Amino acid sequence: MLSPLLLAALAAQTAEDGFSKVQILIQQLIDWGVSAGGRLIGAIIIFVVGRFLISLIRKLLSRVLAKRHIDAGVQTFVKSLVNITLTILLIIAVIGKLGVETTSFAALLASAGVAIGMALSGNLQNFAGGLIVLLFRPFKVGDWIEGQGVSGTVREIQIFHTILTTADNKVIYVPNGALSSGTVTNYSREDTRRVDWVIGVEYGENYDKVESTVRRIIADDSRILNTPEPFVALHALDASSVNVVIRVWVKSGDYWGVYFDMNKNIYSVFNKEGIGFPFPQLTVHQAKD
């Protein structure tokens, strides 16, 4: 059996060893905390400075593009692309500062590339569609277009979407992929547009009088172009009306003003001239017994 003195010595040595291990553990925790805190503070500084630099670069890029009179659609697309690219680089820098190996992080992204590509296949298609829109320019910022069942004025052409503003001030985000591969009607591309009306008059009206009255109304509107020449003709003999077709050319910006004003003028002048407008009629014959 061990003597009491030896047991006491062993107990003291064990306690001392345990205390030393606790001290080492505490020191390791302190060292790790200081190191982690330094990395965390460094990452925060990198993030703040990076966001400031990205904002500064975006402003400088906007000035350069505006100074060179680059198309507004190209400007919004480029600024969106640069912002996303710089943000990704900033995130990688912050992660690297936190102690995560960027090479491992890059390898992880590469290994997940196929899955991400499949998940974001629609967005990749929209990105490619945005490039096609900017390359072939079927429309630009400020044009009134119709596509994918919606219509409006093009406000921005972004990296994935084209933003439209409707006539009643709604904002619509249309995927670039759909616009680049679908049918798009651009109402602002040409300088002039044709305005059409089909006006019905009563049977028995003098057609020559109707035509001359219409041509006089057309001549009184200075917004209507003389070339191409306005066209007025008898369109059809309908069930209860004689239909007259009217076709004139105007500047694209005058389209709706001329359309609505002509409706008003035709109604007013026809009433003054005694030209009657038809209305549906049904004649019923009663058989005699």
C-alpha cells in the first residue's frame, strides 16, 4: 500500500496537472477569440469599404456611360451586371478574411455549378435574352411595346428583366428570355403611324356628300400628314349601315390625339350636315289571318 504522503503528493500533482490543462484551454480560447475577433473586424471593414467602393464605381460608370451618350438600355444592363459581379467578388473577399479557404470555396461552387445551373436555367436564359435584346435592339428605353400579353413604355432593360410602365402607371417585369424569343410589337420604332376608322351612315345618305365632308374634316387637322395621301372609301354595305373606311397617316406621338379628336369632329360635323348615323333595326311583318 502507498503511504499517505505519497498519496497526497500524487493528488497534488494531479490537481496541478488539471489546473495547467484548464489554463492552457483558457489561453487557447482567448487566443482563438482574439484571432476570430480580428478576422471578424477585418471582414466588417472589408465589407463596409467594399460597399463604398462599389457605390463609387457605379457612380463613375454612370457618368462615363452618360458622357459617351450610350443607349439608356445598355446603361442599365451594364450597371446591373457590374453591380452583381462586384458584389460576388466582395462576398468572396469577406469569406476569405473570415478564414474560409477561397480555393475550397471556389471548388465548392464549381461542384455545385451543375445543380445551380439547372436551378437557374430560367435566369441564365433571361441573361442571354438581355444580351440579344441589346445586340439586335428590337426596342429601347422610352419605346411603347407589346409582348407576352402586356404593353407599356420601356423604363429599364436590366440583366434578367425588362421593366415596363403601363398607361395606368403599373410596373411590369417581363423576363428578357421571353421577350427575345417571342413576338414583340414596337409602336414607337417608326416616326409615323396609320390611323383607321370605320364610320357607319344610314342607307339613303349621299355618299359623295359623306366623302367630301370627311375630307374637309381631315384637311382641317394640321396633324394629319398629306403624304401618304388620306384614304376615304366605301368599305361595306352592312346589315343596317353603309360603312365608310378612313385611313390617314400621322406622327407616332399624335396617334391617340388624332384618333379621339377625329371621332369627336365626325360626330359633331355629321350632325350639323344632317348626315344620320344608323342604329340596329328589325322589321317585323305580321301575317294576316
